[in-house]
Amino acid sequence: MNAAHRYAIAVALTLVAAPLVRADLIVKNDGTVMEGDIISRDTHGLSVKTSGSSSSVQVSADSVVRVVAIDDKGAELAEAAGTATPAKRPDARWQVPKEPATPPLPLGLNGNTYYVIPLHGAVGETYVAYALEKSLADAVKRKPTVVVLDIDSPGGHVSEAEEMMKILHRYNKDLRIVAFADENLSASAITSLSVHEIYMKPTGTIGAATSFDPNHLDLPANIEEKMQSAWRAVARSSAEEGGHEPLLAEAMIDSSQALHLETIDGKKVVKEGAGDHMLRETGKILTLTSHEAVDCGLAAGIAEDYADLGKQLKMPNWKECPGLGTVLAAYLPDRWRSMESQSRQIEASIRAHVAEAEANAPSDHTILQRVITGPAGPMLPTPGPTRFGPTGPRVPARPGFGGGGGFGGGGGFGGRANPSQNPRIVEQMVVDSPAARARWLDNSLATVIALQKVEGDLQDGLALSQAFGDTDTDEIKDTASAIAAVRAEIYANRNKYAGSSGNAPAAPVTLTQRRPTPAAPADADPLPNGAHKSALLGGDGGSPFLRLDEKGRAMIGVRYTMGKWQGKPVVRRIDPLYEKPADGADPSGTVLLAREGYVVGGLLVDAGANVESFQVQFFRLKDGKPDQADQYSTEWQGASGDHAHPGQLGGDGGRILGVFGRQGLNQDAIGVITLTP
């Protein structure tokens, strides 16, 4: 049983194994949640027997947003034929670009031929194992003299690289495979070592294959070494498969050993330690230029282009054998953009629902004191208030789904600080009044509902990954399991410690729980009353910023500037406008201004590592709030493209008061601050 199956079973047990003691949650349009059992329902509304009460109350149909059946762990259920069963999320229609057909077999190709498989871009994005395997299988049918892996990559995912090494091992015995590399770094470099013959382009580089940034992950030294040791073993195995010096592979990962070249029997040999002809000093990761790669025997030669490569291989008049390799390479960027765009939408939904959970988490009024304890017992009682949240496991970050400050990202709802850096904290939560108990019940139910939404988002993420053939989904499943555990804990705590609003315990109830003190969120900016931050769209570069009008006015436009980054158009900066600029051209950027009587109601954003383009949505002000029925949008500003799946910021009828995000040279990420009507 592999890890994916174990995680899937863990999630299923979380949702199903408990006895299905059902209850109904009625989510109302004013944001409140009722708990009880629905006695009857019709077109006019619901008759609900609330928990702990013998009587029923009437709820009008127009005040109900949705009705959720849950089990005794707070897991959402669906009702079918009079029974409650675990809810199944409807399958979404994921937009997967149609894969191109395999070209017909060529006729009349005589002499030496070469079949090209471009491996360009990041490993795991547009440089993927499934395309390599399909292309090599196609090459076997076409019987070219040589298969050329045209490599140009900064590296990428280690797991994808390992899968590609296994594929190359299977096909090395059936095909003559030659790597022809320009930029060939990190995971890509280690992958290419599995190929027997490596040729470099004149400007090419190969190496720099450290598998991760240990400082960024803040791993214990023994775990860090364990991960690096495993990756070094993979690199050595890849070099041995291709018949290359394993010391070179290790040196691309580990900086602890110096390397030098010695000439033995007229041949240059790589040796450890210092020598007359140093290849790499201690403390530096090995990265070789094309000439250095040839000099140490890793590369067989340097070629300008395919024609020159043919001459190097003593096949001066070879011809290209067309096939699926180049066709798939042209298709992969569209496939990746489609998946990335849909992933960003899911991530934005996750962040929004996590923010909803955090906003409703049972909080200040339920905690009266914290006691710092040491080996000899209590040391210092400290007054509240402090936020109470479950001590759920820290959720692993995954690019595209909840990474970088998402649920449990350290200091947020359910976050866990490093215990070695904190004294032991005993938090004594006292639910000391009927009003406090009622608030506890209301808040905990709202939090459970929000976490159910997060779990649904993660189901969408899992389905999207599977639709695109991504089998590396353990982190998504692990995250879903962690969220389910936190949701179950919240629901269990509310029943255990707070009683119910209709049958509350007579005496105060105290919950004592040991956990580290949560760190303050890095982006804990003061916001106007009633305002909240949206999801954040974009990358994690730059530094945090917040741009608000000190008078609390709504935005009536934006000013922005454009630039280029790595050859692509990007948005340099977006600033809110609260009044019409003076007449005449604005030298500091381009202005997008609302018509008279309209305000900014939302932004559509297309973003990757930076904000690449955006569209402003203007809503007419009606009775002091934006009217969703009367709106218009600007043209797309910035990079051209189909903008098929932009991220939505705002647009829900709230007034946009400002923007926040991350800013460096470029607008790395952006969100909006909304005042909900």
C-alpha cells in the first residue's frame, strides 16, 4: 500500500468511521448558523427543533443560504433515501487542453536520422515524465538513429526527475539517446546524467543540483541531512546509469568536498581533495560551463546546433525524423498554463475559506488567562485576552494549494510554532456565562462550516491534479486529513465544554490545554472596522505592503505602471485612487478611473510569480453600496493572453477600500481590502 492510498484511507476514516449521529446546520444569509433537527420543510421555510430544546422554531425560506447535515465530528453529509451518507462533491468540469494526435509515420527517410524531444522549462511543469515516456515510446516505433533530448531547464521537482530517470533507464537499452544541453541545472542536470552521451551548447551550464533550501524549510539538522543524503544517492545512481563519474553528481549537491583533475595515462580523472587543476573548491556547489564539462569528461563535445551535433556524432548528413516529441513539447505550455490558472482559483478559494475560519474561531471572550510553566510548575500567570484555536497538525505547503501562509502556516488558525523555541504554555479557557457559551456555539459552528468549505476546495484540488495526470497528490490528501481532524476537534470541543445554547451547564467550564504561544501573523495590519482582506494572488517575492486611504474612502480607480521581467511583461505597481487626478497626462503611470457615480468593486487578476495583467470592475453606487446589477469592466491591462481563468478579488458587492500584497521591483502579489455591506 503506497502513501497515497494510506492518506486516502485516513481521510475516508475521518469522514465515515464515526457513528452517523446526524444534526442539521442551517446557514442563514445574515451569517449566523442554527443547529438542530429539521422537523418539516416547505416552500415557506423550515421548522427546526434546536439542540437542547423541546420546542421548534420557524425559519423563513428567504433567510436560508443552505442546509448542511453533519455527523458527530462535524463532517458534511448528504441525505439520500432517508439516510445520511458522507457527502460527495460534484465533479467539476476541469478544462484540460486536448492532447495533440500522434503524427503519422514518415515515409522515405533513408540514412541517419534524429528524433527530437525538447525538454524545456521547469521540471514538473513543461518538462514532465509522462511526455518523455510517450515520446520515447513513439521513437521506438520510428526507429531513428539517435534520439536527441534538447534540454533547456533551470530545474524543478525532485520527484518528477526521479520518475524521468526510471524512464530513461528503461529506454537506454532500446535507443541511442543523446542529451544536447543549454541551461541544464538542478533536477534537470541530475536527470540528464542518466544519458550516456551529453553534448553542450557553447553557452550551456550543468550542475547546481541542491534539492531544496534548508534555511527556508527550517529543518532539524538530522532531517536535512537525511533528505540530502537520499538525493545524493539518486544523483550517484543516475550518473552510474549514464556511465559518468559519480563524484561529479555528488558535487552538484554537496559542497563539503573539493574536487580536482589529474591526468592518468593521458586521460583526465576526477579526484577528491586539492590538486594542481582544481575543479571545485570546498564550500561551493559544482556548476560547470560547457568547456569545463568537456574538460572533466562529463560532456563529449560542444555543438552550435543540430547540424553541428550531427557532425560531432559523425553523421554529417542526418535528417530529422518527425514525431510526437516536438508536438507534445509545443502543447505542454498551454497544458501547464491551464492547470496553473485553475489551481490559482482553487488556492484563492482555500485562502478565503481559511480566513473565514480564522475570523469565526472561538476567541477572546472564552480565555481568561495563560500560565507559563517550567520544570517546577507554574511560573507566571498572564492575563488574557488571547485567541483560542485547536492545536491541529501543521499543514504541509504545496505550490498551488494552500502554500505560503495558508491554513496552519505558522501563527494563523491552527498554526504550530516550534516547541523548542517556546516555554510550555497552559491556556485555561473559561466559558463563564450563558452569553459566552452562546458565542462559543455560534463561532464554533461557523468555523466548522468554513472548514467544510476548505475540505471541499481540497477535493477540487485533488480532482484537478488527477484530471491532469498528476499522481503526486500525497500532500493534498495529507492536508485534507489534517483539516478534517481540526474540524472534528472543534466540533467535539464545543459539545464537550460549551454545552448547548438551550441546555447550558450551570457552572463555568474550564478547558486546560498545553500548546505553544502562537506568533503574531506577519501581515497583521490594522484595518477599518468591518473590513477584511481578500485572498492574495501572485508570488511570494518582495515585501508586504498595505495601501489604504486614511479617511476610509472607497477606491474610484487605480494608477499602474508596467515593466518587463525575464523578457515578459509584468505589472510594476498598482496604486489605489480616491479622487480624480488633475487634468493632463500623468507621468507616474496609467490611470483607470470610474465613471461618475461608480466605484471600484473588484479586480480580475492574472498572476504567476508576479502580477502579469489585470482588469478593473466598476460598480455603480446605489444607496451607499456597490450595485452588482450595474457594472462594467476595463480592458485587460498588461500581458496579452486569453485570460481564461483569472483570479477574482472582491466583486461581491462590498466597497473596495484599498490594496495589499507583496511589492519588490514588480507587483509580486495583490489582494483587496473590502468593506462588506
